[in-house]
Amino acid sequence: AEMAERWSSARIDLVLGPTTAGIILAYCVARNLGVGARYAEPASGGRELRRGQVMPAGSRVLVVDDILTTGLSVRECLQIVQANGARAVGVGVLADRSGGQASFGVPLRALLTLDVPAYEPEVCPQCASGEPLTQRGSGAIV
């Protein structure tokens, strides 16, 4: 509801989210906006609409996702919007881990913005110190 409120004046026609968590978020935001939801599923070379989903040309589309880290899922969704002749009006995320540095050419609105560094293995301080990865009860690797 909070994300929908932040986009309520944008005249959204559809909300698009990537599988898997983006499906639930897209549905909930779309429901709160009173519009339809679409879901982008993995395909070779990116994501695509499947199962008879359509995105009419000219539609005003809000792309949503749960956690923004690299932005790959969002970029793949934006490619779907463009390929269908629709117009991306913004990106909404629950949490932006880029510290507000991510850019998609449309407004980005996050409910939470964090600056969480991401490291390649060869420059990771934890890896360099020899600290092993561990798995906790939730299944998260830390």
C-alpha cells in the first residue's frame, strides 16, 4: 500500500514485477492502484511475459521489485516494457541496497535505502581474512 501511495499520481496502467518475489509485490501494488499486474519470467537472454500475458503498446508501466542490488531484474523488466511499445514511468522497490546510486532513466522510489557494499570475491574483505561462508538456520549464506 505504501509503494502504491508513492506512485498514485503517476497514472499507472500496469505494474510489472520479476519472478519470484516481484510477483507478489506487483500483484499487491497493482491491487492498491486498481490496475492490472504482469510478471516477467526468466528466459534465455533475460526475462519475458509468458502464459498469455500481454502489455498493450502505450501502457504506462511501473516496474517493481523487492530488493535492488545489481538492478539486473529491473533492467530486464524495463526491456520488456520497451519491447512491447509501452512506457516505463518508474521503478519502485522495497529496499534499495545501492545507497541511492542505481539509475534506470526513470524515477526510482524505495521504501528503504541502504548503502550495502558488494564485493567481487578477489577483493572481499571477509574472503581475504579467510573467514568462511556459513549457512544459518534461515538458509541465508553469510
